Amino acid sequence: MAKALYRTYRPGTFAEVRGQELGTSDEDIYEMDAASNRGIDEIRELREGVLTHPFSSPYKFYILDEAHALTRDAWGALLKTLEEPPKHVMFVLATTELDKVPDTIQSRCQVFKFKK
């Protein structure tokens, strides 16, 4: 059985990520409060946005804060984008309740647990 590309090329540890030059300007960083914008319409808008190229950076960087608050339909709409993101897009899903993030989403992410 072939190994999935994301398992082959994604960093194995946080140390491999830390210190890299992402080089993303402020105009190419998008933060979404998923507790307030938790529905499928907001995710559809996000999906349209990822198709456009960054303004002045090599990447568009999306941060979904309180990601656990997304609805089931919103997770379904986001799944395809997380499976095959455009090369110019990076996602960070931040949550305090990882158990509320569907397994289908977690299996496509690299999870880092932070403590005080």
C-alpha cells in the first residue's frame, strides 16, 4: 500500500517546523474566530479565499481559533480543502477542546499540545 504524500513530507516533530522562515506579510494572514463564525457559509467563503494567491507573500496563512466550535456541516465543507490545500496555503487550527475536533480532521493534521 502506498504511503500518503502528506505523511511522507510533513514535519515529524515541532522542532522541524520551528525556526523556518514563513515570510508571510500581515496582509496574507487571516484569522477566523470559529466560535463566532462557525457555520458552513463562513467555511464556504474561506474555501473561495484559499483559491486566490497571496498579495505579497509566498503563502496565505489561515488561523482558525476555537476550531472545535465549527458545526458538523462546516467541518464537512472544510475537509476537502484540508485534504488537498493549494500549495500557497497553510492552516493552523487552534482549540482548547481537541476531543470536539472530528477524527477525520485530526487525521489530516499534525497535532501539538501546549501546556502552561
